[in-house]
Amino acid sequence: MTTILLLTCSNIFMTIAWYGHLKYGHDWPLWKAIVVSWFIALLEYCLAVPANRIGYVQFSGFQLKIIQEVVTLLVFIVFAVLFLKEKLAWNYVVAFLFLAVAAFFAFAFNTTGTAA
């Protein structure tokens, strides 16, 4: 649970770093958007690195990446709808459902090669 919480927090920072300037940063020069985003992303790394170290005890590297991608999509959906004021169209929902099915297959079956 700690891993998922840390990954969620790190993805909130990364989403803001990557996409936050799209709404309010158009008046900024590009270099300023890059520098501000980089400092926000630094906070993301301070959470993502421990999340992956802690999680690697329980999950494989593949599973950690899949968790991170699912969390990223969930965070982005909330961000896009609430902050960017974009509509969540049906085709995006279908695409996300297919990704959720992919995540199910990553965790549903016991495989060899997981972290000890």
C-alpha cells in the first residue's frame, strides 16, 4: 500500500510538471516552463524512487511499471477533467478499460521471475 500511495503522490507532481503549464503557462517563455516543470518533477523523483525500492520487495519490475502506468492514467483522468476541463469521451474510457484488462493479466496469474 505504501508503494501505491507514494506512486500516486509522485504521479500527481509529474502530471502537474508535464501538463500544468498547458492551462496557465502560455505567456511564459518555453525555458521558464521547462525550469518550473523540472523543479516540480524533482519532487516526483523524491517519491518515485522510494516507491519503487519499497515495492520491489513485493512486486516484480514489470508489475511495478504496470502499477505506475495505471496510477498515471487515473491521476491524469482526474487532472484532465478537473483542471484542464476536458471531456472524458467514450473512446478514452474504452481505451482505459483495455489497459485495465492488461493490468489484470499482469497480476492475475502466478509467474516465475518475480522478486524474492
